[in-house]
Amino acid sequence: MKKTILITGSTDGIGKLTAIKLAKEGHTIYIHGRNPEKVRGVVSEIKTTTKNEKVKGFVADFSDLDSVKQMAEQIKKEISKIDVLINNAGVYSSSPSRNKDGLDVRFVVNYLAPYLLTNKLIPLLKKGAESRIINLSSAAQSSISYKALSGKEELSEGEAYAQSKLALTMWSFYLAKKLKDIAVVAVNPGSLLGTKMVKEVFGNFWSPADKGANILYALSISEEYNGITGKYFDNDKGTFGMAHSDAYSETEIARLISITNDLVS
């Protein structure tokens, strides 16, 4: 059965590679980026490469939660259902490091934006078939400073990134318990994949970007993963594994969700 799939942060890197793989199979693909010209170019490129006309794009700056809200409203007007949502958009280095609301851009793009977008799109996911939410986590996960999350403490790039990825993982587990009819998984697509972001930050990489795209493709549509929810897939090991211990603490998760709701409201 052909699916309707939305992939955030999909104008390059593993998001784009995943979009191409899925479009080749004839699924309806919605990509997202922050640059309108780039989004148009990638939509055109994917259509040409895959011979699939069912590819469209949405534009939003994920460091701006108002922009995320606007994109969510546009999606609800234009799409009747979503079968798979891949929250892939992510950032490590950012200048400036804070958004217009004084929040660390890593927390906003990597966690608050997907949190906000997903919650607004749940009605569309409930209309999908065997719907799945795939959240892009990381092997880098670190206990959250709630002062930093709220913009009241400065962190290094690496620390903010690791904390934002743990926040996303904790929320994934929370969402999986809350949603009975939608599967939710967090995934480390692989450490130091050959993406633009990794090359810019670290200068070298361990594995080709395809490694990440292949697992996102499988988690999106493979029957092997039907009904699997509330788990963390570690693609460095090629199997489901354990996330950071805080991801299994109901106290920490409750605190995170409470503060998050205050920040996005």
C-alpha cells in the first residue's frame, strides 16, 4: 500500500536520501526545508530522479516556533492524512546560537519544533494506516539542564545538541504511551554519517549517509517494524537498544513535558 510520508529537514543529508528512496517506490512524499528556493529545487530533482510526480514541499524555519505553527496549519489544509512522519530536521552548529525568543537553537530545532509540529499533526496521523512517527535521536544523549532548555543557561554546542537529542527521545517514549494507535520510535541513524552537518562540524565521517537513509526507509514502511512502539533503535549496533537512563524515568519525563508545554504554548 502506498503511503503519505512527511520528512522534515529533507533538502539534503539523510532526509533527502530517504525521500528519494521512498519516492522511487511510488509513495506520496512531502519534504521540508527553510529555504523556499532550495525546497522547490529539491522537489523538482526528486520528481525527475524518481519519475514520481507525487512530491511536494513545505517551508518553515524550525528555529522559529511561529513558523512551525504556520507550516502545521498549511499542512492541515493541504493534506487529508499522514501515514508516516519522520522528524529528521536537526542542527548542531548555529550562529546565532539563540532564536528570537532567547532559546538555544539546538533545543528549538531538534526538540521543540518536532514536539510542536507532531502534536498539531496527530489528527492527520490518526487517519493514516498503521501510522508511524520516527524521531531522529543520536548516540549523543546527555541529562537535561532545564535552565538551559528554558534559555536561562549557556551550554556548549555539543552539550546542547546531546541534551536536545535526549529530550526528543524522552518525549518519544512519552508519546508512545499516550498514542495507542500510532507507533513512535526514536532512532540513532548512525554516528558520524557522511552528511553536510557532520562534515562541517567534525571534518570527517565514519559511515556513508546511506546507512542512515536505509534505516529510516525501513522503519517507515517495512512490515518488520509493524506495531513496534516506545523503543530506541541504535543503528550503530543495527538493533533496538537502550537509550540514556533518563529516558526511562517517569519523574524526569513528567518534568520535561511540563516545561516543554510552557515553552511551546
